[in-house]
Amino acid sequence: MTGVNWVALTIVIILFVFVTAVGFAAARWRRAQSMASLDEWGLGGRGFGTFITWFLLGGDLYTAYTFIAVPAAMFATGAVSGFFAVPYTIIVYPIIFVFLPRLWSVSHRHGYVTPADFVEGRHGSRGLGLAVAVTGILATMPYIALQLVGIQAVLEVMGVGGSNNVIARDLPLFIAFAVLAAYTYSSGLRAPALIAFVKDFLIYLVIIVAVVYIAVKIGFGASFDAAQKKMATINPATGKPTGVFIPPPAQYWAYASLALGSALALFMYPHSITAVLSSRSRNVIRRNAAILPAYSLVLGLLALIGFAAIAAGTKPIGLDGKPNAQLVVPQFFEDSFPSWFAGVAFAAVAIGALVPAAIMSIAAANLFTRNIYRAYFEREVSREKEAQVSKIVSLIVKLGALIFVLSLDRQNAINFQLLGGIWILQTFPALVLGLYTRWFHRWALLIGWAVGMVFGTVAAYQQSSLATKHFGSSLDEVPFVGKLGYIALTAFVINLIVAVVLTFVFRAMKSPEGVDQTEPSDYFADEGDPRIQPIDELTADSSKATST
Amino acid sequence: MPAARGVGSLHTEVEVAEPDRTDQERDLSLDRSRQLPPGVIVAVGLLILAPIVALMLVGTYANEGPRLWGFPFFYWYQLMWVFIASGCTYLAYRLVHNARRGGDR
């Protein structure tokens, strides 16, 4: 790799300028009377239909980092660390089909903006709401940082950022994020919703071309054969095979638990919930559960680029001269395609980073505003003030992610992302079980959450690998099973057991259970049903209306 | 609706958009939850569980052969489930939708 790939860079810049214009124009798309509320700024007016929601959720869940990391994992160590993403993104949809319509309904009825809003209202516990909010923010921050890592990978392969000068090296990233922050500030969720159309179109285009190219020029059979050979080769450093081509029985648990744990966790992430709550009705969610797997197919095919790169002899070498598997996708495109098409592929990845980064920062900002600022600092905050706080926090969140990536080692972002997945799953009992039952005691849920968080963090910290002393793997031996399994899922089971046992204890002690804001019919409310408004939104005359 | 609920929390049960939700309206939302016949619930449950169970049983598909267009069984089988799962979920949606449509306004 010598010098800067000017043709590819030009294409990327043109497409970047285009989506920037789209991002700012989005403020006028489906225009509301006022953007000064979280319903408008943070949830795009809560009116997106099936089509927009499909693009928005697709753009939100299938992030640039996914597109970089999954093929990279396939390239480096094969199926268990990479291809589990396929069963993961298949089974997630039947799971959400069941519970997300209920969450949508109760949030619609009560005007909840974040998952923590629901947890707080349902269990009558600001503390539990805070726990869910803090977990969400902690898990989201490194996820945003990883989107930057995705952009960096593309820039590096284009030959940008090789300078030893820190300012010059990171300037492109800085500009990209500053622009992103600006249009997210002004357009809110409408910006990523509209840009998602561009992103998804580019991704589909690039994948279709890549699949045809692999089929014709390399051959799928040859790709799999090359991968099989590489994975079976003994790694001299460990004395074990390089990777896994087809999981042996000892790895079944690992493969299945990674898929199940990740699937349960995905819609605990605040950015997933934000996109869901922006939809218009229950049916929009159910229809999307049936059509979103189209992206899973794309992800599966993309994963195979990791194998095709093995057959093609792709050498992902960073600008520092060291091998870096994360560069395998951009390097494969640079080697295999004319510069202009490589540019389109790079732009797809870079824009693919902007959409989730915007939604994640909005989701994290909403959590801060609703469940920390409003819950603890200004209970009677107005709608306008809420929106203003959220807008400013969204800037701070992005700045934090930028500092994270620029000042810390890239490995740290990946470690924290691994931890984030473990952490976010610990909010499942309070959120999803709370949709069905108030049997669990709020304090039992809180302690279960805390135990799961601590257990998961310690277990992940103890995993060493060749590359790192800690956080080397998301797999650990499952107690009583004796096989490797996903730490998040083990922590989740422990969390659940603690919550059940302590519920009996707190019941026996007759501890106060908190006030439930919701009633059974709330969980079936649909489009057009009346909303129950928070007290600060009452106007003088309607405050005379009494409840029946 | 018990008037005491919501006291001491930030929300009240007062509604702004349509000041009084009538009993009829509330019954309508409740009806939606009750309208699914047992047969539909079982069918939807099976459609939802099928992909999850199938993909969790890694031992049933962790084989190299038979290959299809060069894809080992392990890889094409899982990609095939993308389509089956999507179909199952769509069918479940239609079942729920049709079962509820009668009483849905």
C-alpha cells in the first residue's frame, strides 16, 4: 500500500458531503410544529411506518463495526467468533416479535422515551430506572467509539492518517464527527432515519457486487476450502489450530450461547429501543420482525468475505506496518475492485458508522435527560428544556467517544464493547420480565442486576489471550456445565436466580413494592389510543379534568 | 380506575388529548388482549420457537457435507434459516393480525 488512494478518497468525500446535506435537510422532513420535545427530536415524531422503520432499524443494528469485525473474525479465527452472528441475527426477531409490541404500547400510552422510563414507572423505583439508564449509557459509549474504529479502518486502507502528526492523522475523523454532531443536534432522529436510506442502499449494492465477484472470480468452494485449510493449520504460538471451520462438539455451547445471549441483549441496547419507539404502531414492529432478516442475509454473505479474503490472499497490513485483521474488508475491496468502486464500498462503511453513532448518541442523551437529569435534578422540567438538555448531552456523548478512541488504545474500545454486551443483558429481567409480571420485587431486580454486572465484569476481566492479558475472550467455562459459554448469558442466569430468590425474601419481609403506573390494558394500546400525559404537560384547563 | 394510583409519582391519571377515556374504550384495549383464541396462541408459539430451537441445536447442523454450490452444510443451512425464520415470523404476524382484526375498531 503506497500513498493515498485519491480516486477512492474523492468518492468517499462526495458521498460524505451528500449525506451531510441530507442530514441537515432532515430537519424539514415530516416537519413537526416544533422540534422542542423529545418526542420530536429524540423519536422523530413517533410516526415512522413500516418502510422507514425497516431502513432505520437496519441502519441502526447492522453497524459499520459489525461489517468490519464479523468478516475480520471469520478471516482470523473462523466460525465460532464470527459466523455466530448469523444465528444471532436470525433468532433475535422471533424474540422481539413477542415482547416489543408490549413495550411499544405501554411507552405510547405513558409517553416513555427510554427503556429506563418504563422500568421506573412499572416498578415504581427511580433507583432501578437509574441502574438501567447507567447500564445503557455505559454500554453505548464504547459502541459509539467502535463506529469510529470502523471509519478509521477505511481511512487507513485509503492511506489517510499515516502521518506521525497527531492532528493531521486524526483530522478526518474529527471533521466527520463534528459534522455528524452538528446535524444530529439540529435534526435529531430524523437525520439518521433519512441517511439510513443512503447507507442501506450502498451496503446492498456493495454486497451484491462482492458476492457476484466472489462467485465468478474466486468461487465459494475455493473460499471455503482455503478457510478450512487455514483454520486447521496449527498456530505455532499456541500449539492449537488457528481457528474453527465447523464447530466441534466441545464448541456447541459456545456457539449457541453466543448467538442466544447476543440476541437477548440486542434490544436491551437503548439505540435499538429508540428506533422501535419511533415507529407508528404495533404492527409496524411485527412486520419489521418478519422483514428485517434481509439484513441478516447480507451480514451472512459479508461474513463470507472473510473467507474469500483468505482464498484471495488478502494481506491486511496497517499503516504502522503491523498486520491488523480489522482491515481485511476494506483491503479486500481495494485489492479486488477498481478504485472508484472501492471508494463506494469505503463510503458504505463510513456512512454505516454515522447512522448508528447518531442514534446511539441520541439514545444515550435521552437516558441521561429522562432518568438522571429529570429523575434527580429537575423533576418538573418542561418539554422544551428536556429536548435542549438532550441535544447538548448528545454532543458531549460524541465528544466522549472521540476522546475515547483518540486517547486510548483501540483494543480498549473493543474490550469495553465486549463488556457492554455483558452489562446490557443484565437489564433484561427488569425490562422484559417487567412487561409481563410485577411478581419480581424491585429491590430483588436491582440486586440481581448488580450481581450480574459484577460477575460478568470479573469473569470477562479474567480471560487472557495471546494478544491481551485481560478481556481476551467473551467465553468462559459455564459452572455446572463444564463447557465454554458466553459470559453474558451465564451472568444473566445468575442475575435471574438472585432476583427470584430475593423476591421471596423481600415478600416475606413485606418490603414496600412501589407504585405501578401502568395497568393491563396499557400493554395493548395501539396507534390512535389516547395518551396519559405527565403532570408537567397539563395545561390550566385540562388539569380540571378528573380521572375516572 | 383507582384515583390513588399515581399519587406521589410524577404522573397522574389525567388525560389531555381526550380528557376522559370511557369505559368502552378501555374495554376495547382489554379486549385486544383477550381475543387470541388458544389455537392461535399455540400456532404462533410454535412459529416463534421453531427457528430458535433449530439454531440452538448446533449438533444437528455442524457438518461439512452435503455441500451446496460449494457451501458446506453448516453454512448454507444457517443461511437457509434466514428465509424460514422470516416466513415463520410473517405467518405469526398474519395469524395475530387476523385473529384480532374482528374487534379492532
